[in-house]
Amino acid sequence: MNNYQNSFVSKTEIGIYSFAGGAQCLAYNLITSYMMYFYVNVFNVDLRIVSAMLMFEGIWDLFNNPIAGIIVDRTRTKYGKMLPYLRNGALPLALLTMLLFCGPFIITDASPTAPLKVLFMFLTYFLWETCYTLVDVSYWGLSAAISPSPSDRANISKNVSVAMNVFAAIPGVAVPLLLDYTSTDNSPFSTKTAFLTIGIFSAVLTGVFMIIASYIVKERVLQSEEKPSFKESFSEFFKNPLLRVLVLSNLTRFIEGIGWSVATYYYIDVLGYASLSILVAIPAAISWGFSYSFLNKLRQCLQKKQIMLLAYLSIGIVWFTVFFVGTVFYSSPFVMIPAIMAAQLFNGLMGTPASVVYNEMMAEATDYTEWKTGKRNEGLSFSMKIVTQKMSGTLSQSVSSVLLSAIGYKTNNSSVRSLQQNKVQKGIFNIFSLPIAISYLLAAVPFFFYNLDKTTHERMLTELAERREISNSQS
């Protein structure tokens, strides 16, 4: 039996690693889904300033993520190259996550352009973004170095996906309920207190699980003694056809982020209740439970490339249907809620298998680099994945805030909610639904060019296993 077919990772490691990813996803979803709303409607920062800040952070990500990836790839310690950054970065990340939501308690100036308020927002988000990147690149790079076995990686990817889906749902349930509750006259809590509470909760959870993971999880795929140069690391992205496909596909998901950034505004300002977002998510939670067994059936008849094409194309078509229904009924909860629930049902069924398979393909792309060059680049490879996801989370918020401003969205200094005109409500729906549909269809296109077939993949794994055995015997 070839070395790459063995199993190396214990259930304890898989569990801790998955919980760490889930906790981190909770914090990330909270920030990318609700930070723009927090800044504009709770901290009361001018919408245009928030847009500029998010645009700046998105541009910084284009440099920050690859640099972090190269730093990780050039690290050599007795613990590995990823684990030290998890161990040392978890606590600062937790503290910065809390600090993001402290602004309204520290700076009470009501002006939406107050210099101290703007400076606090820029500085805390920049520091959080920089720290998060280094921890995130290390965490995902570890998924390819934790084992040389594809079966191990598939098992890890599935368990991480389960944990991330569970933890990521927490902000989507807690925040809408808190927003609706704090808007009532008899609420003992303010909206700013609600955000700070869930911010502290997510920060503590992330910090604790990341630190535990850094001591329990192991890096098993040996790195070359020679460090890759900065030039080698950057050039490998252009030479690796698998990585190019994956990054280009993920890049188009930036458009989807525009829609999800406006989702809170759609449920509050058009349909009337933030908690409707919980209702529409229920079908996704149900279908998500069946999606893993569905993925096993898909694997029996389709290759990874075909699974990605099927998932993205079908989800795109479903969301286009939602958009066309909404051109007439955008403000009717009785029509739009069932339509969105149906789309979310499909998202849960097809989107989860796609995310699992995508992570497996990222590990394949890292193996491909080692196969061709003798050096691994988990840091850079996963940093390229992360930078496209961060664009979806940061730049998309900037674009969506510009679009909200362009359609005439109004805020109120004395309340987190303002009555919007009909044309603004329709514009909010369009910004919410259409980008999601377009994004999935575009994301499918690069996978037509993913050319790692089963035979080549097996040959690559066999040759890598033989090289590693020789390297281990010589060390």
C-alpha cells in the first residue's frame, strides 16, 4: 500500500481542528455580514466613509494575504511552519475582534464624520484584518500539511465544513433576533450592547479553540529544508494551472458578497423584520444535513471538476429565478420568503458539497507544486484562496455601501432604522439578489479548464510518496 493511502490523523485532532475553524468562521461571518451595518447604523459613521474604509482594507488584502502566505512558507521551526502563527496569533486576534465593537462605548460623538470615530474605525479594522490574515493563512495551510493522505484530507474537509456551517449560523440567528429585540420600546439592551456581547463571545471562542488546536494538531507533510524565495513563491501561482483555476473561480465569488452584504438591509428595510433572515435559512440547515450523503453519491458518478460545475451552475440558475420573481413581488414577504427559502434549500444541498470539494482541490494544487518543484507552498496557495474570500467579505461591503448610497438609502442619527422610499426598496432587492445569481454562474466557468484527471492525480501522489520515503530515510 502506498504511503499516501494510509491514515495518519486521530479523531481528536480532526475534532479540535474542525472546532477551531468553526469558531473562526463564526467571528468572520459576524464581521463580514454585519460590520457595515454596525458602522453605519450603530456607530453612526457616514456611509461614504465606511465605503472608503472597506475599499482601502480590500486593497490592503491584495498585498497582505500573499505576503502572509510567503512569510508562512519561508518559516522553519521544530513545530512546523503554520502552527507557531496559530499559537502566537490567537490571543491578539481575539482582543482585536472585541475591540472592533467597542467604538460606540469609547467615542460618543454623534457626528457621522467625527475624526476620532473615523480614525478608531480605520485603525481597529486594519489591525484586525492584518492579524486575522496571518492566522487564517496558517490555519488553512495546515489542512494540506496535516496529512499526505487524500482520504484524511477529505475527512478533515468534511468535518471542518460541518463545524463551519454550525458555527457560522450563530451570527445569522443571534444578530437578527437581537436587532429586532433591541428595536422594541421595552428592551433593556441597546443595539450597541448587543453587538459588543456577541463580539466578545465570538472572540473568546476563536481564541480558545485556536490555541488548543495549535498544541494538538500536527504538521506531517515535511517541508524542504531550502526556503522558497519570494520570486519563486509568486511565480508559482502563474505556473500552477490548478491553482489559477481555483483562484479565478473564487475571485468571481466577490460579486456574491455584494448581495449578502445587503441582505440585512433587505430583511429590515423592505420586508420589515431582521429575524426573517432566520426563517429563510431554515431550509438550508435542513438540506445541509443531507448534503454530505448526497456528496458521497455525487462522488460515485462525477469527478471533482464536474461536481463543482453542477453545483455552481445550478445555484446560479435558482437565484436568477428568485431575481425574476422579485422584479414584481420584491416587497411581498408572502411571495419572496418562500422563494428565498427554496433558493436556500438548494444552497444547502449543493453549496456544502462544493465547499468540501473545493478545499480538497486546494490541497491537490499544493501537492502539484511540490510534484513539479520539490517545494510546498501551502501558505501562498491558501493565501490566494483567502484573499478572494476576503474580497467577498470586505471589498463587496464597500461596493454594496456605494450602491446603497447611489440608490438614495437614508440613515437616521436617532434610530438604527429609517423608512425608505419604494424605489430605494426595489434597489435594495436588486443589489441583494442579482449579484448572487451572476456570481455562481461566473464561478463555474474556470472549472471547465481544471485538467487534473484521475490517472494523473494517482501518479502524482505515488511519486510524491516515493520521494518522501527517500527523504525520510536520508534524514
